[in-house]
Amino acid sequence: TETETADGSQTSDSDELVSFPLFRPTPEQQRLRIGVAWLSLTPGSTPATDPSVQQLYVEIRIPGLTPSQRQTPLSLPTPRHGHRVHYHCSTVVPLDPRMNREPREFLFSLLRDPHRRLCLAVVSEPVCGGRGEGVDIGRCHVPLAAVLQTGHDLVQREYDIQDVQAGRVIGTLAVSVEGVPAFRNIVEEFSRNPRTSPPSH
């Protein structure tokens, strides 16, 4: 329908629908890259001396990802005697606003709370010939909110791996995170549209 304004110009319902510019993030705002460089275990720690812990891979705990996106593409022999194993791999997390709502909402919950961290789990594969899923032997936690605050990506930053049972430090994981434009875009989106923001936990 059309209505006439005080100055005599015509407006329509369709004019009123266009209130905000369309949300069109750039390609670099629609992806997050997480890299795993290397891993080492503390000599004498439980996983370093447990003969059943033979192969390790790293899993990124972001919901909505496929197994190939969240896991390193290969497992490597458990490092002993303070040695390192080198993965030198990275995964790209797609963050399209329409197709990838779940990871975007999850990342926003981390970005708005400086006390929350992204979890990367160090997983022991089942012993050769065994069945079932891998077992977490440790986890490290990456502060994504700090990346957003400083505006700088992380390049092979070293983080402690903590034992899942007692919380003791059992090793080190070197991690890279490239995602400042994506993080800014996610915060901008949910700040501009509060009704779509995920609930606080």
C-alpha cells in the first residue's frame, strides 16, 4: 500500500521494510583458521609413561564441525622423554552467517566472556586393533577474547596441557589462531541484533 506524507511524496510498505543495510561479511570475516604446530609431554607424566597411550591427535571443541574440520588429519606417536611431535596442520572453520549459525553463536559466547576459553583436547587413539572412541588425556584452553581485544592473531603460542583428572600440567601444545576479522564481525552482528544473541551461560 502507498501513503502520502506531509510533503506530498509517496511512500510504500516496501520502503519501511528496508531499515538496515544487508549483512554481507567479506570472505575473511567468514572463516577462522586454527593451527596445531607441535605437542610435547612432560617427562614422568602419566600419559608419557602409560604404554596404552600410543597415538595422539588434537581435537578442536567447536560445535557444528565435521570430524575432518575438528581433528588433526593424522595421529602421531606419543612423544616420550620430553621430545616433540610436529603436526604442522591447520583447519578452517567456516563462519557463514546463514550456514554456520551454531559455531558463530558458540564463538560469540567465548568472545564476550574473557573468562571462557576455547578447548583443544589431546586425544589418545584406541590401542591398535581396539574399538571405540578416543580418550581425552589432556586439554588446553585458548583465550579468544584476548585475540579480539588485542587485535592480533596468535602465532604458534604455547599453552599448557592439563590432565583431565587432576588438572596437573602434563605437556605443551603450540597453537595458532587467525580470526580477528571474523571475531569482530561476529561481535558486530550479535551486538547489532540483540534478539539473535545466544543466551549467556
